[in-house]
Amino acid sequence: MTDQWWAGVRQRVEAAGAGPGSGEVFGAPGHGWVMEEPLTRGELAELEAQTGARLPEEYRAFLLRVGAGGAGPAYGLFPVRRVRGRWSWEGDGAELADLSRLAEPFPDRGPDPKLLDDLLAQRPEEEGFDAIEDFDDAIEAWDERWESVMFAPDRTTGAIPISHLGCAQREWLIISGSHRGTVWSDRRVDGVDLAPLLDDDAVPVGFARWYTGWLGKAERTARSAP
């Protein structure tokens, strides 16, 4: 069933990239409509052996049938590449993933809401300081406390960032745990915890629907005259 999602998808991406309005698709200058070559089954097996985690089925099939990354939602789908014998994902924020912990379940809950409310209530305001230097020091110290909670490594175990939307906003694919195979929005830079992407029926969006949904919209834009 998963293979059916990807029949002809690579060709559709190539056709969209050649369309008169392809440059108008959001993020297209970032990925340039370039699609990496698919992985071989041997390469995929090596990747999974190194990370100790079996990737979600829809994503595995994509890597084998379509490509290892490239053209995709926003500024592109982060490619997975082997460098000096080690596999890793590349992209803005890809280093946030701990590849040694992909087999650990992605947590069902984020930071304690009360803790976040207390931290927000303690955020320094410039009006409360006589000298701008003192405010800068206070806000820097507060930012460190905030990031230690929102960006704690345990928050994203069992997941990898797969796309960058700009302004430090990203989307993650959940590899392990009860949310395995779904795509989550990451707007922590704006003080919003990770949350699953939902379709019109409030059903969590899986990798295949996430990618093909983007492709359908991109095709319509690419076919239009600029």
C-alpha cells in the first residue's frame, strides 16, 4: 500500500519544476526542484542499523522509490546522506535531532504548562530597567532558561526535523513511539510547543499525505503563468 503513494511522484516533481510558475512556489529557490537519488535497499538498511531505528513505512518507501530528499514542502525535504561512512540528515536545524536516540519513543507530552506560564510571567521587560545593558543581561539570562525548557533534548527523542519553513520554524517526522509516522509543527521559537499537523477532520497527518499534499498545491502553482 505504501508504494502506491509514490508511483509517478518523482516524475510529477520534475514536471512541476519545469512549469512556467515553478519559481512562484514557496521555498522553491531553496530546493531548486532538485531531487536526490533514491537510496538502495542496502543503504537504507545501513542507515537504520546505524540509528538503531526502523523508519516509518511511508518514509522508507519514499526514500526507496522517490529520493533521499530535496524538492518538497517549504524550503525542501532534508536529504539524508552518508558522509565518511556515517548517515545523517542535512538542513537548517537538522542538528537538533539526536540520532543516537531515534529508537526511543517521542514523548506524548511537552513541558509542564504551569512551568511555562511561570517562566513567561518572569520575562524581563525593558521598562523595568534603568540601563539598557542591565535589561540585555536579564533577557539573555531569561532566554537561556526558556530555551533549556522548550529545547530540552528529551523533547525531541525519537524524531527528526525534515523541513525548514524559515524564521527557525520547522516540521518534524516522528520515528518512534505512539505518534510514529506523523509530522509535527515546531514553532518553539515563538513560544509554541510542538504540535501534530492535522487534516480538515482533525486527523494527524502522516508523511505521505504531508508530501503529496504539498505536491498537489505546488503543481497547481507551477502550471500557472508567472
